[in-house]
Amino acid sequence: MWTSRLLILGLVRWLQPVHGYDVRRELMSWKVDEWGGLKPGSIYHGLKKLAADGCLEVVATEQVDNRPARTTYRVTAKGEQEFQTLLRDKLWGFDRPTDPFFVAWSFLPVLGPREAAAMLRNRAAKLRDEIDRVGVLYQMQSDDPRDHDSFIPPHVAASTELIRDVMELSRAWCERTADRIESGELVTGSESHVSEETVRMWKEHISTLDANGKPRPKRQSR
């Protein structure tokens, strides 16, 4: 998973030589389990995998009393190259965000208008709560590294603004779309439109597509 590789390589690169335990503690303080999908156990697995791939090298392994052994890592030349490549690929590139909501939205007609509008109002309320939470964290931040409990690097604070703005746009869309459903402008809950004739025509259309869902070139008549 590129997320764990980039996060672990980047942090080891900054703090090297560094214990795997310290890498875990620092990444968890970033709440990567919430926005990066990186679980605590995956961090240790990622460190070992990167070492096995030659991107990290073990500097030392220390055993203190009966505590678990602590391994110290640093980045290799191969790891530095992968980090630089991943970093620029993700910053300069663009990937469409994957949200389960949009997958389920494909089948909105299954819901009646009342449930569809209520669902959107509920989503808007949850987004509003999250916007408020992010806003409180933003106000509590400090740009002084000596404030250990509230220090947030300026570039991270800037990304927090982006997250908050995107959620506000989504919240407003939910409210606006719920209004359209309730007014009858956006019709939903009409599965009846999928008649046998509609399904037949639909299947005929599908048969004109290739394996990637693109229209096949039409054959030119001689």
C-alpha cells in the first residue's frame, strides 16, 4: 500500500536513525488511522516489509530487561528514491477520492423521496458536526513547536482548511439536493421505470460496449 510506504519512509527519513516504536507513536499522533487508513499494527509490518525490500536498513536492535526488542531503522538509497518518486507522484498527480456514498448513490431510486431527503438531511447534520469539530481543533492549534499538545505545522493547518472547505461544500450540496427532492424537482423512488422493455434495451446497449465499458468502433460497410 503506497500510503504506508510513503508515511513510514518519510518519517524515518526525517528522524533517522529511529526506533520503530517511535515511528508508530508519532504516526498515531498524526491520527493516520483516521485519514490515512494506517492501523497501528500495520506500521510495524510496513517497517519490516520496507526493510525486506531494501528501502530501510536495520541500524541496531536493542533489548532492555524483559521489554520487546526495539529495532532502529534508517533509509537506504533505494528507499530515498522510492520516497521521492511516491511523494512527487501523489503531489503532482490527481486521484479521484473514493467515497462509499457515491457508490450507493448509484442506486438512489431504490429509496422513496421521503427517505432520500431524510438521508441527505442526516448526512448534512453529520458533516456539520464534523466541520465544527475540525473548526475547534483549528482554533486550538499553535505554530510554536514548544506547545507539544497543540502544535500543528503550518502546511498541515493549511490542509485542515481544505478538509473543512470540502466538507462545507458537501454539506451545502446535501441540503440543496434534499430541497430538490422534496419539491419534486429531482424525482427518486421510481424503480418502476425499469420495465422489461427498458431492461431489454439496456442490455442491448451493454452489448455494444467493450470489456472496459467503452463503445466498440462501428464496422464500416464495404
